[in-house]
Amino acid sequence: MRSYVFLAFFAVLLPMAAALPFVGALLWAWISFMSPHREVWGFATNQPYAMVIFLATLLGCLIAREPKRFALNAVTVLLLLLAALFTFTSLTTLAPGPVTWKMWDRMMKTIAGAILVACLLTSRQRIHTMVWLIVISLGYYGVKGGIFTLMTGGGFRVLGPPDSMIADRNHLAVALLVAVPLMNWLRMHSAHRIVRLGLVAAMGLMVVSALGSQSRGALIALAATAVIFWLRGRGKIVSGVLIAACIAGTISFMPQSWVDRMNTISTYEQDASAVGRIRIWEASWKLALDRPLTGAGFRGPYFQEIVNRVAPGVTARAVHSIYFEVLGEHGFPTFLAWLGLTAAGGWYSWRLMRLARGRPDLAWAGDLGRMMQVSIVAYLSGGTFLSLSYWDVYWTLMVIVAAAHALAVQAVRQGAPVLPQPAALAAPGWRRPALPGLQGAGAPRTTGPGALT
């Protein structure tokens, strides 16, 4: 029954992708980020939804008059460069061809989808809507997992949707921590009190769910994220107390089995899993040194005969580090391009904060820059201990912050606050910012709860 309901829902939305390309971009992101088809049973579970949506959206871009443009910026250029480098390293791979080209195909689709999204993020409303889509997609599993953890006393592990990028508990935990700052941004710029309170509750459940995954990497990522969240937030004393109370309360709720597992962080040398990760990191580094321009290719460190080339005796396995995974699989040029995506996103985030100074109409952009930096830290710290190097959500976040930067620069060049352009789909909870001299009962507030400042 679930399969038929999902297919019917999909069939209704698909024509809208051709008529309104931005709706298609949202639909593609929903399928890619949330994997809702993994939540149904039967024949609807394994259908090429993302490809169908992408083609329909591409058709819509050609025939619809909806606002769109190719966004030429550091993020899109680096994504295109990564596509070329992935192709080059796949042609010279040491891994079996079917494994390599399956992964290559997946990366090309992911990059193409991110570029398509970049072309359609032409207004603040669309950026706001895309962030909502990401938050809902990840928040569904976070809220559900948080409730599950509270109901079971934290005795069971929280997992993501099967056969997805966040299926593994470690991946899911970091994904939830990345989404929490985005939730806070939406809370800051939502007009309705109920929405703001709902987002606060969801943020708490996301943290509970991340800890309920029983991922040691998630605990380290949570500590790093909390520090940056506090530094980038407002009201240092109040926010510091709330963050500390939330984390301490959640940790005290977890069972002794969770505490024992987390304590192994300080005695990692006695943990077989931790030692195995360190050894595969060493092997990946040696693979990068052995083939500095190409690495071993996609999934190279997963094959024993490839690992034996540089580190005999080390067991081939998942690398469990975004840094060593890219290095071992693709070498140094690709690693620098991949790392450049984060550098570009971080720079755009910093620029958003600078551009928004003294500009109440750009408060949304400055706050987005602050919260995006927190998400970046969550990904970089949590990714140290897991294989999430090619995560489509993270790449889309870099696309979003680059699009926001372009809009902020445009507003500053115009020299005066500018009303947002109309979009095909308005963002839930979004409200038009107040302009100097705007009067009347319909003028939005610039102070108080939910105000843009």
C-alpha cells in the first residue's frame, strides 16, 4: 500500500518539475537527501526517481520562463573541476571497473544536481525554501530518532534510512548535527511563534538522536559544534547556559552502556575498531604518496590487493575519514579541489557576515553566514571519523551560501535595501523585510520575536 501511495504522490509532483523548474529542484533534493522511497515497501523502493526528476527539471529549464541563471562562482567552478578530476582518476583506477564506474556515475549525477540547484537559487525566498527542504529531510529522522531514544532510555542505536548516504549511524549523527544550525537560522527568521517553538523542540531532539546513535565521532563533533555555535551566536551567557544544560541533560539521560562506549575515546589504542581505522588511514596516505596524481580510484582502499601494494598486513576496509578517503582514492590534486569547496563556502560565509553589517535588510544573510560556519565545523569535525566525503547535502549547502553571497553583493552594490524578487514558491514562515520609510499596518516588525534583526 505504501508503494502505491508514494507513487501516486510522486506522479502528482513530477509534472510540476517541468512546469516550475524550482519545484523540480526541491523534489530532486527531497529524494536525494531524505530518501523517502526507502521508507516504503515493495516495488517502489528501488526506482530511479532522482534521474527522472532531474530530466523533467532540465526540460522545465529549457521551456519555462522561471528565473534561472548559470551561477559562475568558486563553488560551481570547483564542482565542475571535481567532475573532471573524478573522471581522470576513474580512468586510471586500480579498483575493479564496475565498482569504479558505478561510483563515478553517482558522483556525476550528484554534481549535476548541485549545479542545477545553483542555477535556480535566484532569490532569498528560494534559498529559504531550500534550507527548509534540507531541514525537513534530515529533521524527520532526527526527530523520530530523538523520540525513539527518549522512549527506549537510549539503550538502542538510531539508524538512518537503508541504502542511503546516511544509513550508517555515524553518518546520520553527523548529518543531524549539520542540520541543527540550519534549524536555528530558520527559527531566527520565522514569523510565527509556533514555528519557532517547534524548531527549538526539533533541535533538542536532533541532539538527543545524534547521541542516541552511540557514535563516538558524533560526541566529538557535538563538542566542536557546540563551541562554534556559542561563538557565532548572540547572547553569549544565556546561549552558553542553554547549550551546556541541553548537552549535560542529554548525556546524563543516556544509559551506562553509552557512557562505557564513549569512555573508549580516551583508550582508543585498546579498541580494535579505532586501531583498525588508524591503520587504514596510514594505508590511504601511502596510497596517495604512491600515486599522488590519481590515488587508487573510487573504493580503492576497500580491496585487499590494492592495500597490500603499500601496506601489507593492513586489512582493507572503509577508510572512516573524509580526508584520508579522498586522498587515498584520488590523490592530492583532487583532494585540494575537494577541500577547496569547504574553503569557498567558509569564505562566502565570512563575507556574508561582513556584508550584512549595518544592513538590516541583509540580517538574514549575515545570520545564514554565521550558522553555515557552524554546519561546516560539524561536518569537518564529525567527518574526521567517517566516510562521508561525497555527501550531496554538504555540497548543496556550499551552493546555497554562494547563492546567498551573490544576492548580498547585488544588494550592497545597489546601495539601498531591495525587496526580494518574487519566486515560484514562497518559503514557509518567510516574511518580507522592513524598509526604511515603510509605514502602515502592513509593515513588518524589525524588533521583537521573529524579527529579521
